[in-house]
Amino acid sequence: MLDRIEELKAEAEAAIAAAPGAGELEELRVAYLGRKSELTSILRGIGDLDPTERGPVGAAANAVRQALEGALTARRSELEAAELERSLLDDVIDVTLPGTPPVATGHLHLLTRTRREIEDVFVGLGYRVMEGPDVEHDYYNFTALNHPPGHPARMVQDSFYVDPKSLAEGIRVPAWAVARDPAAPGREAEEAAGPDALLPPGPRDVLLRTHTSPMQIRAMESQPPPIFIVVPGTAYRRDTIDATHSPMFHQVEGLAVGDGVSLADLAGTLQEAARALFGPDRETRLKPDFFPFTEPSVQVDVSCMVCGGSGRVDGGERDPVCKGTGWIEILGAGMVDPNVFGFVERSGYDPQTVQGFAFGMGIERIAMLKHGVPDLRMYYENDLRFLGQF
Amino acid sequence: MRVPFSWMREYCDPGLEVDEVAELLSMRAVEVERVIRVGAPSPQGFVVGLVLSAEQHPNADRLSVCEVDTGEATRTIVCGAPNVAAGQTVPVALPGAVLPGGRQLGRAKLRGVVSDGMILSETELEVGDDAAGIMVLGDGAAAGTPLADVLPISESVLDLELNPNRSDCLGVYGVARELHAITGAPLAPAPWSEDAEADGDGEVGDYASVSVEVPELCPRFTARAFSEVAIGPSPAWLKARLVAAGQRPISNVVDITNYVMLMTAQPLHAFDLDRLPGGEVIVRRARDGETMTTLDGVERTFDRETVLVCDRDRPSGIAGIMGGQVSEVSAETTRVLLEVATWDGVNILRTSSMLGLRSEASTRFEKQLHPELAIRGQRIASRLIVELCGARLLPGTIDEAAEIPAPHAISLHGARLDSLLGVHVDREEAIEHLERLEFEVEPDGEDDLRATVPVHRHYDVTREADLVEEVGRLHGFDRLPRTLPEHADRVGGLSREQALRRRAEDAMRDLGACEIVSWSLAAPDLPDRLRLPEGDPRRDAIATDNPLTAEQVAMRTSLVGGLLDAARHNLARDADRVLLFESGRAYLRAAGPAEGGELAGAFAGELPPPACEPHRIGCLAVGAVAPTAWRREARPVDFYDAKGLLEALCSRLGAPLELVPASEPFLHPGRTARIAIDGRESGWVGELHPLVAREWDLPGGAGFEVDLAPLVAASRFGRERYEDVTTYPAVLQDLAVVVAEDVPAERVRAAVLEGGDELLADAELFDLYRGEQVGEGRKSLALRLEFRAPDRTLTDDDVAERREAIKRALAGIGGSLRE
């Protein structure tokens, strides 16, 4: 009897493993485990057996029954999985069609990106970021930056002056901060009122700042040395727009004042900045220059990022970017002029002892050099075909 | 300023090539913008020729066939100039020579006669401007002599880009002095060291008088007189120098005044003494509205600040800027009064800018020349007029108003020098640099020195810092070490405001918007195009009183104009949708706030800003907000899209947002809301008014503009506190509320929250239904309620009680539950 049970098991297992589909499996279940199957009859007839045989036969038959049920389930899963695979293979899509964008791809303006990049370089060097007004007092834009009266940069053709009638009615400027023409009507009465008298602004007292430098004065008025700041911002000049000029443009001003801050520190700081912005292989050089609010003043050149400083591009042609010189002017800088400190002396800047440097760079120009933008006007046209490139 | 290289080398010749000199000057003194070539690219092939014969060309009336001795041979040259004649010494280009402009001369057959070279005019050589005939050289040069030995026919010219502080380099001798200081090559003695011999009859006072009525604007006026002046062309060398420096030769006396100016930076002016009634010169202010015709033929009108140089009857020139036609030197002139004056630089700049008239003289005078230069100019010019015009100098010099400032001395402390430059410079080296620049230097103590400033740097070098610059640049700024400031205690970083501004911009970018940068200056018709009514404060723009174009006159009071312009620009260029934002300022007619941070327009500094400049985020969508996709139907943007963008922005900043129905002239009156942040009015959100959309050629659009300062002030970003939402689970229930159509959803939600009290953590509206089941004029709002207690698990009774309370609250607004 036990031998027959083993025989049945082997026979059934072989048949299950070979079953090609769900229907055949069901037939096998009926044949081997159904009510009319041999195994069921054996279990049903156990009571007729010799008492000594009942235990072993019963146990063996039940074990085989369980094994066959397991084999049936396993084979069924196997067949179902195969069936699913077959049906999935029929469900084919074109994976090369474009994906569905959850939102459009947005972009920061290249000027914003570049401004942040410059800010971050100087934040890393220990600078804080400050901002100042676009509509500014002549006092901050010129006077306190050592542009003496009659200085060419004060001339009307370079600056947008603000019509005082368009300012809020209550605006007053202390007499010490007005830039009156000495021959202006009523000037004598104003002078007699003393330097602290509050006067309505005249036609040359308020302007659109021509550089971000006025914030040097505002910043120093607000805190004693040491001071390490950069000032990003918008500036305005009466330049007709073309590929390299714009009546509105953006600058980052820098100011570092503290014990022993030297021109060599300026050279090192701007070399670090040039390398951070234009690549680690860049070299810098300083040349004499002139700005009313720095002395000594320098122009900073960076070795050309296009030709690497050789002045020649592929094929030996003259590099048009650096005009064959191997160097590109990137900014103006210098040691803060003692006369400028004189205007903030009461905030702790003694012109005899305090020292530091200042610099100003054009964001448009830096971005042009970094990304090969050929024309300044593209920044303000806001053409998506331009904006989307960055 | 154009500096002919051969002229400068006459004063200082370090034996370097022109490109090396240009580089040295740029790195140590003044920027050389470029090196220009005047004349032939090379002197090769140009020689002195002697015309042996000049015969009529057999086949051409206007041509001559000449036999010319060119040293090594006699050549046949066909010449078209009317003045060619036997016996002339002339400049000749041989075949193979490259002419100015680059053309190489060949052997050419002219009307049947082969020409073996070319006889040249001044213009063809670029050494003068006489094009009427060939140039005839003075005697002395033998045939065959290289032409370059006689004339600067191949001149390199340094084109300097001068800064306003360096008036000394507006003269060739000044640039040579810089080259001497840089290289140490010897500097020729000053050209003014010798004066002319005065041997005329009588003395200057017998012929002329000068009266300066405005000594404050004319610190010095000198005059000398010359008799027996023979006006004629200048010698070739002088013409060549003027041409190379960019000046047109006119006649010997005028050329000499220009030449001395180019040499020393001091302008001069020659009068025809016989055309000056009584020899009187008066320097005075103009009367308001007074007029005069200047040398360029233009009638000019003056004001009280204009200084005129007048004769007895009328003005003859604008001081320091341009002469008039009345007393000009002409071919008939035989007596000359030479004016060399000093003017107030600020006044000259003002007048030339007022008249829109700049000249070689005014660009020099406006930089404030030292009165001492005037007498130097007289000395050099006197010698040249005597020498080149056969004139006699009358004894004496008229010298009016001569206010010569005393020289000043400045201390330079060695410690300060080293500290400012960041490198040690030996005192001996510093002294050498300064002495080469003609400072008189005395050592002072161990490390310091005192330097007396020379005349040519009197106004420019006045403080120790100026001496540091002189020593530093000659030491070499490019030789400085590269160091970083030692202040280890400084801490860099962005302020919270600045970081949150970046977060706001990033949020807009991540929502799919493209940032634009538009003009702060707007056109004056923008308020009308935006339909802003009279009295709208946004019409009160801050305006420039000297705009450059009619399009850019007034500062923008809103970001919406720039967004509309950019949308139109792109839609006109085939974009089917745009989603734009700008992060920038509006400029309002109000005093700058005293507090509220930079984004509100409160900036550091003692004087408050003259205007209020709040920083804003503006956004405009036209077309679909969602990007175009092949299986998505494009739906045009509407109010809720714009509000969704605004809500997403506020959410990224962790700031609460409240909207109140409102109207804006440029927005759809039924689809507009005012933004309130923490109860402060902070901007608008809405759909464009159809007329505004049409004005900008847009199919429609929606957007918002919000002040960033209140958003940032209300921001919880970075200050979030942990809240336990897992220990005691929430109970979620949906609620359908039926209310009258005109009850705003926010009121329903507020009533629900009120009824739910503190157990109701949130109520989110997720569906809106209108239809028969709720009845005409009513709507059903579905809300998902989230009940939660921080300290226990809620029971069914807890929630049921709150639901009843919600019912009661809703009844207060005419709402009922739809159960």
C-alpha cells in the first residue's frame, strides 16, 4: 500500500509539472485529489486496514495529498505569471514620444544668475551683501565720492536728473547735501540758513545713480570699520543703447576697509574672484587708471578666457574677444580716496589712518564674457529664445 | 591724444620698439589704446629724387614725362601734377614701394609711356594736406637719399586714452617724461629752456594792451607781439608732425600755435595785430544773450558765465574754447599778437558743455592748466615764429592777472606707503621714481620724505595718497603680491531677506516661469495704456528732466508694463504661451521708509532715499500655464491659475495669503483680487482687462504683482516648529455644504473652521457643484475635514459634537449640510 502511494505521488508530480494550462491543471486535480481519485479512496478505506497499518498509511497519504496541493498551486502561479508576461508584451507604447512635463522649465535671467554668482564668490570671501536706492541724492552719487563741482562726470549729458517736482512734496535735503549752482537764484538765502537747514531739492540734487558706488558712503555712515561688503544694483547713464552701451545697467560694487587692507589685498581678492568666475587658470594684472573716489586707482585685466592669453585663436587668427592682446578689462578698482573717508569721518573713518579698497564690476560685461553674449540689448529684450538658454 | 613716436623719441629714446613702449606706458603710466600707422607701411622704396627734365607727354595734355635722378639711376616717370619742373627735389616712390593705404606701386604704362616710379604729393605721403601738386623738398638732400631720412614718411603714432587727471600727458613732452620715469632713458632738456631774442622796435606795450576784468576766471593772460611776420606754409617736418598728431596744417603761425600745444599741452592763440583796433584786448563776461560767430562759421549765443576775449568793439573769441572770425591771422598778416592764457577749468568745461562745443583747446583748459605753462608756451612759440616766419619779436611780455600758485610739498611716510601698497618699497627707489617725474625730493627722518610737486602735476598731486600712486605705479602695480585681507573675524553671508528673495525667485522659476529684466524707465503714455484714471497714485511717476528718448521718461510705478511688453515681444515671435516673472523694484512718489528692510526700500545711510523703492515679484501668463504637451489640451490661463501660482509662491515662503475681491483699472473687474499679507495690502492678482490685453496684442492673460517685504516679514520659512501628527491619528470626514451662490467659499470655510473649533485642524475645499440637486441660485461646496487633538484619540462623540457645531455655524450664513 505504501509503495502504491509513492507511485501515485511520482506520477502526479510529473503530470503537474508538465501541465500546459489552467484547464489541464484542474483535470489533474480532479484525477489525483478529487472525490473519485485513488488517493481519496485510500484515505477513505483506512478504517478497513489492519490496525498496525492504519497509522503509517494515513500519514503517507496525507503527506502526498499536501505535497500535490502545493505542487498544483505552484504550477498555477507559474502559468499565471507566464500568461501575464505574454499579455504585457502585447501592451507596447512608443517610449520615444516626449514625456509630459509637470510644469514648464523656468529660468532665472542670466543677469540674476551672474549677480548671484558674483555675490556668492564674495560671501565666500567673508563679505556681506547690501543694496541701495536707484533714485539717489547727488550728495551720495557725486559729492561724497570726491567728484568736485564741475567734474566732467557730473555733466548733464551723462546723468539722468530727477525733476524735483516729481518727488514727494515733503522731501527735504539738508543744505550740506545739496549741489546748487552757486549762481542759482535764492542760493544766498539758503546759505544763510546754515548747513543743517532742510531745503526742497533743486533740479540737480536728485538723480538716477550713475554707479553703485553711492552705497559705499551709505554703508560707511551706517557702521564703523572694519567693513567688507558687496553691493549689487542697477545704475543709469545717458548712453544711447547699442551693443556695448545701455542707459540702464547692473553693477556689483565692493568695499573692504580695515586695518592694513592694501592694494596687494585688492590684487589678491580680485584674482580669486576672477578665477572663481572665469576658471582657475586665469591670471590678472593691474594697470594705472583714474577714478575720483580711489587713489591709487587701477584697471584690472584678466587673461583672455577665449584664447587663454595667447591673443590667437585656432588657425593663428587674431582673437576678436581680446583684440589679440591676450587680456580683457573686467573692472575698475583702487584704494578708497582719503577725501571719501573725510565725508564719513564722524562714523569712525579717519582719513589719516583708515585704509581699504573698493571696486566695481559690470554684471552685463561679466556675463557677456562668460557666456559669449554678443550684444547688451539681448539682456533687456526678454526674448524667450535668449532667456531659455541659461 | 595722438603721440607721433619719432617726435616723442626726440625727447626720450629708450631704444625700444613702438609696441614695447606702448606696453610700458599702459602698464606704468597712461593707457595706449592702440598704435596707429600714419604714412607708408614701410619706408622701403621711397627716395629723394632730382627732376632733371619735365617734358609735355606726347599723348596727354595734363601729363608730363620727367627724367628723375634717383641716385642709383635716372628714371622716366610720368607725372600728372601741374607744378612739376626741372630742378625740383622731390619725393619718389620706386616700383615695389607700398604706398600709404597699402597699394603696391608697379611699373605702369601711362598713355603709351612706361612710368618707372611715382612723384608724390604731401597728401599721397600723408605728411601734409596739399593735394594740388607734387611736394617739393627743400634743397640739401641729395638724390637717392632714403626719403625717411628727410621726412617721417612711415610714422607710428601712439593713441592715448587719457584720464582727466593727467593734463600733462596732453603734450608730447609730458608723455616723454613718463617714458623717462619708467625706463630711466635720458630726458631731453625742456624745450622752453631757451627764449627767442627780442630785437623788434619799441616794446609790446607800445602796440597792445590787455585788460582782464575777470581775474577769478582768468588766472593769467600773457601776450607777445611780432612784426615782419611772413605768413606761408610750414616746413615739411612741422606739417608732418601735425598730420601725424591728427591736426591739419594751415599756415606757419597757426601751425606753430598748434604745434606748441601738442608739445606742452598749453593752447595758444594768434591775433592779426592790425585787425585788433587799438591793439586792445579785453577779457570779460558775456552779456546774457550776446552772440558771436566762431571760426567754424556757427553763430553762438552766450550767458553771463561765458568768458569772452574781446577787442575794443566786439568779442573776438570764446575764452579757452574757440576763436572768432574777426581778428584771425590771414595771408596778409604781418604783425601778430600771440595770446597764451590760463583759464578756470570748471568754467571752461561748463561753457563748452553749455554750447555743445569742444575743441583741442577746451579739452586741455578744462583739466586746469598751471599758469606757469603760459610763459613756457610763449618762449617756445616765440623762437619758432622768429625762426620759421622771419619775424621779429618785440621786447616785453604783457602778463596780466598773473596769479601763480605757490608750489606745495607733501610728506610721504614710508610706513604708510608700504601699508597702502601691501609691499615694501625702498626709500631710495621711491625717491628715484619721484625725481624722474621732476618732483623735488628731500629725505625726512629715517623712512619718510617730502616731495615738492612740479608745475605740471600741481593740481593732480595734492595728498600723500597721490604720491603713493606715483611710486606704486612706477614700482609696478603688476608686480604687487597677491594677498587676501587678514581680517579673520569677518563673517560673510546673505541676510534672511536676501536669502528669502532668492527663494522667491527660485520658487517662480520652479513653477515654470521665465525671469525677465525690463526697463525701470517707462514711456509717459503707459498710465493711459493701463487705463489708470486721473488721481491714481501710479500716474505720479518720478520723472527725469533730461530723458534720452521719449520712450524712457518716468520711473515705473508697477512691474506690469514690462511684463506686458515682454509678453507681446514673444507672442509676436511665435511663442504660443508665456509664463513670465520679474523680481524688481517699483519707484513710488513717497519718502523712503525708515524701516522694513532693503526689500521695502529702507536702505542704510544718513539721508533717507528720495523715493520709495519697494521690491516686488510680478508675474504674467498668457496662453496655457501648463507647458505644451502632445497629449494635453491647452487651456488658457485664468484667475485661478494666477492665484495658484501666487499661492504656491506664498507656500514656498511659508507666508499666509488672503485675497479680497477688488478692482484694478487694467484688470477684469469681476476677476480681480487685492492681496493682503498679515492684513497689509500688498498687491493684486487677476485676469487682464480685455482692452488692456488688446492694447498689447495679447489674447488675454492673468498674473499678479506682490510686494516682497511683507511676504518675507510674514515668512515662517526656517522657523517652522515640529508638530506631533502621528501619536494620535486624525479623523477625516467629508462635508458637503449648500449655500447661496453669492456666498464666497472663504466665508463657508471660515464658518466651518469656527464650528470645528480647536479640534478641526484643517478644512480643504475640494469640489464645487451646481445643479438640480441643490436648486437654482445655490451651490454645493465639498470640504475635507481633518479633526485632531494633540493629546488623545478622538471619539465618535467628539466628532459628532463638532459636526453639530459646524451645522449651527453654517446656518448663520444661510448654509446647510447636504447629507
